[in-house]
Amino acid sequence: MGKFMQDFKAFALKGNVVDMAVGVVVGGAFSKIVTSLVNDLVMPLLSLITGGTNVSGQFLLLGKVPEGAEVPATIEAAKELGVATFNYGNFIQTVIDFVLIALCIFMAIRLISKLHKKKEEAPAEPAPEPRLCPFCCQPVDDKATRCHHCTSELPEVEA
């Protein structure tokens, strides 16, 4: 049992596991912020644009309404009557939530990357032109007195 606990402790305290746990907790908090953004700010504006329509409440009746009953105006009313519904509004709401969450994450990552962006370094100076042997035209070291390709004596380099 002691070996099992040692192995578990080594696993649980690895940096990657702890980082992942912190990421999950922060992600949960971020999810609440984005959900509030969508439900409390964006959807009311979208409802205003669409004339006060609640997107998530849109549905189609798939069955017949019992005789003597009014046509249900909400999904809940249709369920009470036992009429099947096609709730396309919930799907639209979920797609809008996804797009807005993806947009928020993109913007947050973009902001973080701008904050962490290193100062652009000046471009490195290009390497100096190599010294060429005047006899065989092969590159040679600046300090060489003889060409290692053709063994010719090289003129001295001016400093």
C-alpha cells in the first residue's frame, strides 16, 4: 500500500497535473464570465434587434394540439399538453454561445500574447563576405597565410 501511495503522490504532484488542475479551475470561472456576458448582455441586445424575440424559446409543434386546447405559446405549455416540439431555438442559442465563447477566448489569447510579446530584436548584421583565395577562388580563413584548398601563399590581409 505504501508503494501505491508514493506512486500516486509522485503522479499528483507533477507539474503538468497541477497546471492542468489550475487550468480547469480558471476555465470554470472564465466560463461563468462568458455565460453571463452571453445571457445578460449579448442576448438582450440580440432580442432587441430581432424585435423582442427570445431566440431560445423558438420551437415548432410536431404533434396535434388536443381539441379544445389553445395552441401553446411556449415549450413548457406544449409539454404540459403532451405535444412534441422541435426546439430549434435552443440549438441557435447554443451556437451563439459557442461563437461568443470562442471569440472571447480568441481575444483573451490575443491580448495575452501581445502582453508577452518580446521586443523585436534588431535584425542581425549580415555575415561579412568570406575571404577568397585569389588563385582557386575558394573561401579561406581571414588569418590563413596559405589556402587549404590549393596551398598557395596568400597575401596578407589589411586590418
